[in-house]
Amino acid sequence: MLLVGLEPIRVIPICMNELISKLGIDWRLLVAQIVNFLILLGILYKFLYKPVLAMFEKRASVIEKSLADAKKIEENLTAAETARDAKILEARNEAKKIIEKAHHSAESQVREMMEKSRAAAAAVVKSSREQIAEEQAKMFEAAKGKVADLVFAAAEKILREKLDEKADKRIIEEALK
């Protein structure tokens, strides 16, 4: 070590006792204060620090348990929401299937009713035509009989009146009118 311009510091051997007495410290009083401090520290450690530390540890465990419970509740809530969403989706799909099934059922019922209605209408039309044909045949037969009777009566009348020419002219004029 090079020290330029500085003088080395001299160490003066001084006794510890001499130093303490020069500072005005009584070593017996100092030892008594250290012992008193250590006793007070031990009492405070036993009656204050340990209960406070135990209270802090208990409080920390309660907080940890609360946080764990909150996390568990949040996980349960998330799982419940997921399950609820799945149930809602399943219910919607099932409702959609039911609606589609009902729609198809309604369409088939409508088709079936339309076919029955057409068949019934066709049966009514056929029955009506048959009835009309029967009534026409009956009317034709009745008209045929009446026409025959009228022709016969007219012929008979004509033949009776044909006996003279005046009557013949009069019948022809009446017929023309």
C-alpha cells in the first residue's frame, strides 16, 4: 500500500474497562439492563408474540380456506353453468325435434283428411250422378208413357175429327198457332 503524504494511523492499545469507564458506562448496570431486556423479551415472546403469531396464522388459515372455498364455489358455479347450458341446448334440440315431429304429423293428417275428403266428394258426385241418371231414366220412362198417351189421344182425336174437312183445317190451324 502506498500512502503519499499521509501518515499511518497509530493504534493505541486501550483497555476495554478503561474505555467504558471514560464513556461513563457502568458495566454492572449494563449487564443488569441486558438481563432485564432479555427477561422482558422472553416474557413478551411468550405472552404477546406467540398469541399474536398464532392469531395471524389462524387468520391466514381462515383466509386460505376462504380463498379455497371461493375457488371451489367458482368452479362449481362454472360447472353448474356448463351443465345448465348443456341442459338448455338439449331441451332446445328435443323441443325442435318434437315440433318437427308434430309438423310432420300434422302434414300427414292434413294429407289424409284431404284424401278422405276427395274420396268422399267423389263418392257423393258418383252417387249424385247415379241418382240423377236414375231420375232421368224414370222421367224418361214417365215422359215416354205420357207422350205415348198424348200421341194416342191426339191420334184418336184426329181420327175422330178427320171425318170432315172443316175439322181437319181447324186442327191444322190450331196446331200452327
